[in-house]
Amino acid sequence: MSQPDDGAVSHELEIVQNHIREGRFQRSLALLAGGASLMSGLEVSYEHYRGSYSQRIMYTPVILSGALFGAGVWGFFSGPAARTVLRVTSAVTLADALVGFYFHVRGIARKPGGWHLPITNIVMGPPVFAPLLFGSAAYLGLIASFLRREDSTGAPEAATKSAGNDALLSLEQDIREGRFQQHMLVATALSAILSGSEAWYSHYKNNFRYASQWLPVVLAPLLAMASIAATQNPKLAKTAVPALSATAIAVSVIGFYYHARGILRRPGGTKHLPYNIMYGPPIFAPLLFGAAGSLGLLASQLRRSET
């Protein structure tokens, strides 16, 4: 009876390990997409409440954020749901985000002076990048829906291939995962820029009263630049990106504390909590900045191909 080739066994083991790790990443990304959707949906809810829901389309992101949250959680527990429900919900939400971006740009253009007074009208008009930030959660959900799951049939089937085919499959997996890390780094950069722009927009309206309000504004471009640079430099993906991402998460927690404190310090405090949440500092905005950091940490855990 012939003995199994050690090289073939190692290739089979590597394929199974890659498959399991990618499956776990699908779960993490689906959950991150759902959580980011919930937070951005809450932000959209009271921003549009301030606008009195003057147009019916202002209800769509509120409804879709809840749907995407549910799809993300469902996709975390169920592979078929991740491939179907999460994919469809993410695609529809992403399309809605692009439509929302158009309406926000049009809203700024319709203000007195239009784009001839860009700073004034961007600050005083609808937050121009908010729909794209909302769409970033849908984008993550769409990516997650195309990842393989560790409980799919691909791993057992791969284990039955010949040693030569195993080597080829392993190489293809490495290349694909390496490119996927680069893709996730670009997504991290975009998320950081969008959330940083929203931080600048919000803090500019408050005249940067506190020095800590500069933290996300300064950190966002640093994380974005490091993420873009890391697409070409794998060492940065393992050093600068996770360090800046962890800092972004810490800053988001600090920002959430200050925003919550700002709400509680408004007249009436907890006695008029719903009103103060609506018209106080946006309480969930800092956590959206933290979502960019979480995305960067996830990207830093992916392996880069050697080719």
C-alpha cells in the first residue's frame, strides 16, 4: 500500500487552512457590514428627521439600513444567506447610497450661491459624503457575499485533488487572497477619507471647540495614505496599517464618549434625551470612524501573495 506524499498532504492542509480562514473572514466582514449599516442608519434617521423627511426617498436608507443589519447578522450565521440575502440587500443599498449622493450634491447646488460658495454651502447644506459613507457598509456586505465559507464543499473537494492540482490551487488561492488584501486596503482608505470628511464637516460647524476634535481629521488621511501605500508595500500592511487602525478605533471610542457627554450636558439632559440626541452631537458618527479602523485591522490579517 503506497504512503501519501508529504508534499501533497502539506498542500491539502494548506488549502483547508486557507479555506477555513477565509470562511471566518466572511463571517467577520458580514458582521462588520451589518454593524456599520446599523450605526450609519441611525445617523441617517435623525439627520433626515432634522430635514422633516421632506422627500419620500429620505426613508429608503433608514429602511435599508435595518435590512442590511439583519442580512449581515443572518449572513454571519448562515452561508446561503450570505450568498443570497446579504448580496441582494447590499447591492440595493449601494444603489440607494449613490442615489442619495446625487440628491445631496443637488441640494448643495440649489443653495444660494451653489457651488460658487463651496465651503459655506457644504457646511450648511446636506452632508455631501454621508450617503457614500452609508454605502460603504453595503460595499463591505457585497464583498463578504462573494467570499467562500469554511463550511462549503470547496475544501473537501480540494483535498481529493492530485498533488500537482493541489499546488496549483494553493498558488491560485495565495494570489487571490493577496489581491484581496490590496482591495481591502483600498476600501479602508476610502472609508477613512469619507468618515474623516464627515468629522471635519461636523467639527468645523462647532469651530473645533476642543483640541480632540482634530484627532479624526488628522488621523483619517494618515490611515488612508498608509493603506494606499501598503497596497505596494506588504510590510506597511503588517505595521503602519494595524497601528493606525487601532489608533482610529481608540479615537472613535473617545469621540463616542465626548459626543455622549455633549448630549447629556444639553438643557434637560436625560429628561429630554430623544430631543437632545436629535439635536446634539451625532452620537454614532465616531463609531463609523472606528469601523474604518476595524476594516484596516481585518485587512492587515490577510496574507499577501509573494508574486
